[in-house]
Amino acid sequence: MEYELEHMNDESVMNRSHEIKTLKDVRRYDKKTLTCPGGCCAQLQLHEITSHECLKYLRERMVQMEEHVVELESRVAEMVAIESYYKKNVSDLERKIEDMSEEMKLLMLERARRDEIFSSKETFYKEQTAALKEQVSRLEKRIQETRSKLPSSEDDAVESDIHRIEKDWALRYDKLLAEKITIETLYQRKEREYEQDVNAMKQEVCALRDSLRLEREVMALEYDQANFEKLQSLIDQLEELVEQKKDTTTNNVIQQKGKLYCSVKNENYHVSGDHGKSRLPDSIGSLESEDDLAMESH
């Protein structure tokens, strides 16, 4: 029985679907009314659908939403361009910081090399001074021995030779001492210049890090219109840092040019002064051999 009822219902539905073939049939079947999709639940006639207020409001709302979507897309494109610009600036600053770090490493290596050279020269001069003192003591012993062996008539000649030798050794010792003092002075000056360069580079690195921090804060604030005043103050601080960096760079260049001019002038003066002096024996061995020949001739 139930199977027969279901079969009859299926047949009636099929007959009705065959009967609904035209728009008139649809209107007749739906009783010529339609519930308002705007939410007011009004039963509308088919000819009232286009002029209904809810549908007009929905059309206006749809147009407004489309305009808003277009505006949001334009703003998103602008924000993407700003983000790419600031990312490029941040990458440039990070690359510059890496270059400054490499330069600081090179300066540290140069300082270590200068320290090694200075220590080796200082050791050389200490050895030369000890050798000179040893040879002076040895010469004094030989002079005393020759005085005891020679007669009294030859004491004046021996004393004059002794004074001459002592004068030569004193001049040689003074020359070595002056060279040592000159090297120490140059080393101290180079060390002061190196410290000034390192301090300038540290200040520049700090300024670059501050500018990088400001750039990142600017990028973060670009997405927030409520913090526009804070963004403007950060931009002003960034411009001040750039101006200070330019002034510092200009001052360092001027100071380096002045130091270079002074060092070149001093080197020219030392070179001209050294050409005017009388040249002393080059090595301790040559001087000792000359003294031995003089002593043996007497």
C-alpha cells in the first residue's frame, strides 16, 4: 500500500513538472508572489520586484562595496610600494654596516701589525744599546791596560784618541736614542689617529643603527594612520641624524687632510735635515775594526 502511494506521488510530481513549461506556468504555480530578499518579509508581486525599496538599497549597497574594494586595492598597492622602498633602504643600511665592520677588522689587523713592528724595532734598539755599553766597557778596560803599558810621554796622544773614540760612541748612542724617540713619537701619533678613526667609525655605526631602527619604526607606523604624528617626529629625527652624519664626515675629511699636510711637511723637514748631517759608521763591527786599527797603529 505504501509503495503504491509513493508511486502515485512520483507520478503526480512528474506530471506537474511536465505541465510547468512557460513563465506563465511558473507565475501561476507560485501564485504570482515572491518573498522580499532584503529581510522585510514582504510578499511582492513580480512587477513590484524592480521598484521595491529593499532591492534598491541592496543595489546601492553593492555599488558602495565595489567602490570600497577598489579603494582598498589601491591602498594595498601603495602600501606594498612603500614597503618595498623601505625594505630596500634597510638592506642598504645593513650592507653598509657590514662594510663598516669589515673595515674595522682591517684597521684592527693594521694596528696589530704596527704593534709588532714597533716591538721588533724596540727590541733591536735595546740590543744595540746593550752592545754599545758592552763595547764601551771593553774599550775602557783596554785603555786602562794600554795606559799601564805605555810610557808617560805618550799619555797625551792616548788621551786624545780616547776622547775621540768616546765622542764617536757618544754621537752614535745619541743618534740611536734620537731614532728611538722619533719612532716612539710616530707610533704614539699613529695610535692616536687610529683611535680617532675607530671612534669616528663607531659613531657612524651607531648612527647607522639608529637610522635603521628609525626606518623599521617608520615601516611599522606606515600601516597605522592613528600614529601619524609619531611617524612625522621619527622622520624628523632621521633627517637630523643624516645631517649630523654629513657634518661629521666633512669634519673628518678636513682633519685627515690637515694631518696629511702636516705629516708630509714634517717628513720633508726630516729628510732635508738628515742630508745635512755627517754620516756616522753604519754598524758596530765596522767602528770596532777602525778603532782596533787605530789602537794597533799607536
